[in-house]
Amino acid sequence: MTLDQDAQLVRMVNQIAANLGGGREPDEAADGVCDHLEKFWARPMKRRVIACLDEADNGLAPLARQAVERLAERQAG
């Protein structure tokens, strides 16, 4: 994937986090976002957004970052 595609994935996960995070406890919201990514995102998309965690200025919102970190843990386990 290109940098533009990575940026699009970051935008998408930020939008998902904004939509699923409202009015929920942070841990519950992060789990909800992570569950969504696991269910509805293709494996290459998940790999790319996890790879974005290694970039210093990746643009992930705090809730999105937490969800992607959980996704990375689940994928590794």
C-alpha cells in the first residue's frame, strides 16, 4: 500500500473510533473499535494500520491508537 492508502486507513479508523466511542468508557470503546476492525477489515488492511503504530506522527486519535494496539496484541496472540 502507498502512503496515501495508509493515511486513508488512519482516517477510517479515526472515524470509526469517533462513531463508536461516544458515551462509552474508554476501555469499552477501544474494545468496540477493535472488534469492528477484526470483523469488517480485510487482513491486509489490519496489517497496514498496525504497521502505522511504528510511525512517530501517524495521525491516529488516542482512542483509535488504543484500539489498533489491542488489535496488534490480538493478531500476535
